[in-house]
Amino acid sequence: MAQAQDPNVPEGRSPFAESERRLEAEELLHAHYERFRRIIENTDAGYFRIGLDGCYEDVNPAWLRMYGFTSKEQAIGRHFSSVQVPEDRAHAGQIVEPLLRGEPVRSGEFSRLRSDGTVGYHNFSANPVVEGGKVVGIEGFLVDITGLRAAEQQRRHTEQRYRSLFNSMHEGAALHRLVYANGAAANYILLDVNPRYEEILGVKRADVINKLATAVYGTDDAPYLKQYAAVVETGVPLRFETYYPPLDRHFSISVAPMGGDLFATIFFDDTEQKKTQQALQNANRAITQAEQHYRVIFNSVSDALMVHSLGEDGLPGKFIEVNDVACRRLGYTREELLQLRPFDIDAPETVAAVPPIIKRLMLEGYAVWEGIHVTKDGRRIPVEILNRVFEFNRKPMIIASVRDITERRQAEAAHAKLEAQFRQAQKLESVGRLAGGVAHDFNNLLTVINGYADFLLAGLEPDNPMRASAGEIRAAGDRAASLTKQLLAFSRKQVIEPKVTDLNQEIRGSEGMLQRLIGEDILLTTRLDSALGLTLADAEQLQQVIMNLVVNARDAMKNGGRIDITTRNLEVSDDGAAHPDAKPGQYVMLTVADNGTGMDENTRQHIFEPFFTTKGPDKGTGLGLSTVYGIVRQSGGWIDITTEVGMGSSFNICLPRIDSPERARRDGPPAGEWRSSGETILVVEDQEAVRRLTTSLLREYGYQLLEASDGTDALRIAKEYGGEIDLVLTDVVLPGINGKELSERLQELRPGLKVLFTSGYTADAIGDRGILAEGLAYIPKPFSGGEMAAKIRDVLRSRNSG
């Protein structure tokens, strides 16, 4: 059945919609009320509401603060007269009563009685509260003006004191205002003068105030207008002496800005004094000029100058003169220094050296020595002292010229430190060259040992008792290869393929492994700079650096501790390189710090040397930090250590920063089948045993082989051989022509020829600092037959894409 239409609702409008609109209106009204209430509660103006009985019905926090109450309960219900100063209560009633009758808003200034009995002042604004056409109370706001009233009283008091001082001064004083014409000061008006002004100039106050200076002094131009205008414009007080011809008198005038265009002058007549001073000046001018000349020279030198006599004991007595440099350097005033002897500023350990120096000084007339001065605040300054003897009033006197040699000592210390670092770097470089050479020859031997071990293993049945022995030979070869790899890393002769690397990402990826590595008794924290730049490095080597440094830190903490890994950007300026290997530029810095045992200086000097270790037997090879050193240096960076016994160590790794990815690792083609497809390979190897092994390995995979013992032999074969040569496998280090040069000449003879380099170390022949150049293929020694075959297949398969 259809619902009946509500007659109070317009046709077509739902009663439910009307109800919702009323609710929305009520909510809006409530929101306005709440906003009004918050404003009232948080305003600095005091709010109040008084009922018809004259008692407070509501107040806000600001009102409570004005009257000294702490809660509304103390005020609600209290009659308004109870918070009025007694003598003002009748006046308060005269304001309240008309408002209760509904008269318009009242405002004004009124006093108030605070709860502690003190009196305050405020401006008020009040109006009647009307509800339903009837006045039900009064409400309004108060603004505290107690401070303003106090300031006004202070102003009046100050003005009274100023007037008293102004009228009792012994100097003439006047207040003026500048007068401008066309934007420039043209005259000034005298606004006020004191009695002494009247006496000195012989005029009456009434005849000069509010008159122009030109009229007062009877001149065409206002006297000293330029000086007075400058004081007004700059706000800087001025004092000057002058002779005023119209009165034939000398005056000293002080001018002070008074704000705006106002200024004040204070002057006194010093005509008689001038006459007396002139006579004295004439008598003392020569002495004054001589003393000024001496003082300028004495205080202009860059060294501290000190003059003292000899005491009755034959030792230096009190200072009788010192220059400004001595005072500044030692931190004493001149008066304080003149109460001291040289012994008082000498470091205790240098005092014993003074008597023989004084003895030599008195014999020879001069002496030079180095000592240490102690300043007033306890600082120690190394100094060079030149003493000379001269006679004054028939007594021997000593003048000491003292030079601060702090910078010289610091420069000497810095030079010694850099020299030590340079010697250490030279030593490590020499050791690196030795290690690289050893690794080169050793890798050739390991290539043969491991290769023939592989042949033995391949030819022995699983149950053959010799198989275990052959396996031990192969395992020992692998361990030796790992050792030579570390030596190559130290000597920076290891071939690396760097790519754009995010150091932060490498650290985050290693955190879990590092925590397991160091154990639960060591806290590992990382603080990584979110704006850290990128670097060009081998990611695997960076992980090895991080791991070696963390393991080294762990071993320095026998009973647990803390390891902090941090990163940040670093800029090295032209004059800011504190390390011999540092060059100006942008770097990223990795810091691994621990609170372990730390190191003494002797240990720190050897820490990067291969096989140097402070650990016990069987606790380490001594190659961990030397490997770190080699990796960092090969990546174009440097490493520095801050350490102290008992205070832990901090290893700072700095690597060149790059701002954009410029280079990435080039991945070779997928491995696939390793066997030959009938290709011919020219093997160039000067070590006969290695060459014989290599050709044996490759024949197993079906390749046609040509052999050469050096570059000259290889070029001859390439010219004479009538068939196609698909690939050259050459050692980098060859007698005569090196592998890189050989490859270039072979490719001129046979365009499109593929080249695969191999070596026990690079000798920088195929890349800058051992960094593999784009497009070059390389396999390090020692290698297995499978590794060699896989690499050759990858190089040959790149024939069409290269």
C-alpha cells in the first residue's frame, strides 16, 4: 500500500531527507560551537561571562592567568566586584549595570585585583548576552596591558631623570632636529638647551629654542652642519675638537644620534686647557714621535718581543716590556705579563737548560735555542728564541725575539709521516713485484702439475689404489693455485673485469654471511650513506675485501666486541691529500672499524706484507690484508689505517667514484659443446712443459694444433701455413714480442683471427692495471682441460658477433 505524504513536507521531498538535513545542520552548528570554544580556550585574550546576579559563569585559561587563578572552580560563582581594586568597584558597577539592561557594547581601560593581592591593568570590551529577546548576562574579552602601563611609568621616570641630568650638567648640551631641503640637510632647529649652554654662549633659552641655527648663531650656514648630518645619517656618534672664530674659543663637541632626524650635542669650552696643552705638546712632541716610532716597530714585527733584566741571582728577571704579539700568543694582558719572569712561561722540562744558555749569552752577546712556552690556558707552543744583550741605564738587559715554530714542527712531522708512508709503499711495491714474478713461474708449474694430475685421474679406474694419490696431487695443486691467486691480488697482476658497482648493495648482500662468520658475541652494525656514489670494480673482489677486513676485525676481539661498517662520499682537494696514493678527485669510502686490541706502530708498518701475521701457528696465512691491499690498489684506490693499542682499529678504503654507469661486464656466449668442429689453433708458449701439456689437452678435444715457442716463431708459422688458423692461444709474457703485440701483428696478417690470452700474471700487457680491456679474451693459469676447452668454444662462437 502506498505511504501517505506528510503534509508538512513539500510535495516531492522525502521526510527522511528533511531529517538528514536537520541532523547535518545540527552537526555543523555543533562543529562551529566547538571551533569557537577552542578559539576561546587558546586565545591570549581573557574571556568572561557574568550572569544577572553579577557572578562569573564562565572564564577561559587566559582570564585565569590574568587574575592569578589556577582553575575555573576558583572563579565560577565569584562576584565580579571581588576581583576589583576597592577604589574602582563603584566604577565597575557603573559599567556592568547598563550592560545588564541591554545597552550597547562598552570598552575601555580598567584595573584588576589578582589573587595574590597585586594589581594589574587591562583593556576590556563587553556586551550584553541576549537569549530569547532577554538579557541573560554579560560577556567580553580582556587584553593585558600591565606591561605597557609599567613601561609608560618607566618612561616618565626616565624622562624626569633625563631632565634632571640635562639641567645639572657641567657641559653645555642641546637637542636639535635636522631640516632638509631638496632631500639634503640644509639647517637644524634647536629644540632644547640646558642652563650651562646659556652660561657658555651667553644666551637665554627662550631666545634659541625652536629656532634655526643660522638665526641663533647669526651665520649664513649652520655651524658644523656636515658633521651633524653624518651622525644622523650613519647613526654613529662623533667627537671632535674645533675652534669657533666668531667667539674666539676652542670647543670639544660630542654628537650623538637620538633617532629619526634628532641629534644631541654636548660641548665644553677648553680654550684655557688648549693654551696649556699647546705648551706641553711642544715640549713632548719629539719624545712622543720617537716613542710612537718605537712602538709601531715593536708591535709590527711578526715575532713576540720580550725585554727583561737579570735578577740578583744572575737569572732572567721580570719582563719590563712585551709587544702585542707576545700578549696575543700567550693569552696574557700586557699588565699580567709584566708581573712574570721567563721561567713562568717556560715548560718545566726546559727550565734546566736556561742557566747555561744565559751564561753563554752573557759571554757571546747572543744565543739561539729552541724551547716550549706555556700559555695562560695551558697550551704548549714550540718556539725558537733569539736572545741578545744590550745595556740600558748602565745595566745589562736582554731582548728575546720568540718565533712560533708550531707550523714548522707540524710540517716536519707531516713530511716524516709522508716519507714513512712513501717508503712503506715502495717496500710493498717491491714485494708485490717479487710476489707477481714468483706467482707467474709457479702458475706455469701448477698448470703442468694440475694438467697431468687430471690426465692421471682420467686414466685410472675408480678402484685403482693410485687414484687417491693422484687426487691428493690435484687437491694440493688447487690449494697452491689459490695461494698464487692471493699473491697475484697483492701484486696487482691479477686480471679483473670491473663493472659499475654499488658498494652499499655489496655490503647489504654480505651482511647475513658476515654475521654468521663473526659469531654471536660480536655486534655488527652498518651505516650506509644513501647518497653514496658508484665505483668501477670487480664485485667479487669487493666482497673479498669486506670479508677479509671483517675477519681481521673479528680476530682482534677475543672476548666479543663491535664492528662498524660505514660508507660515505669523499672529495680530495689539490692540497688535501694526506696519503701518498691519494689523488684529487671524487671517491667513495668504506670504513671497517672495531674496538679490538688495536696495533702498535711496528705492526701497522708490516700489516699489508704477504705472510705477515700476528696470529698463532695454523691461525692464518698472512695473506688476507695483503690481498685487500692489492685489490684496492688495482682498483685505483688506496687504503689507510687509524689504530692504537687497546683502542681498536679503523680501515678506510677509498675507491674512485663514478657518477653514471659507463662500463659493465660483457658476458660471453653460452657454453654448449666443448669439442672441436675441426678448427685449427696456434699455441704460442715459451715454457715447453706448459706448451706440451696444452697441446695434449686440446688434442683430447679434437683440435688441429700448430705450436710456436715465441712471437717470432708464431709470425713465421702464420705466414707459411697454407690452411686457415681459427684461433691463437698465446701467453701474455713471451721473450721478445709480448702476447699483446703478437696478437695485433697476427691479426694484420690474418684479419678476423680470434685470440685467447693466458698467463700466470698480466705484466700490464693486456690491460691498464690488469683490468681486462673490452673485447679481449683471457684465461688465467693454472687451468684445467675442461676450463680451457670451454673458454676456446666461447671465443670461437663469438666469431659472428665479435
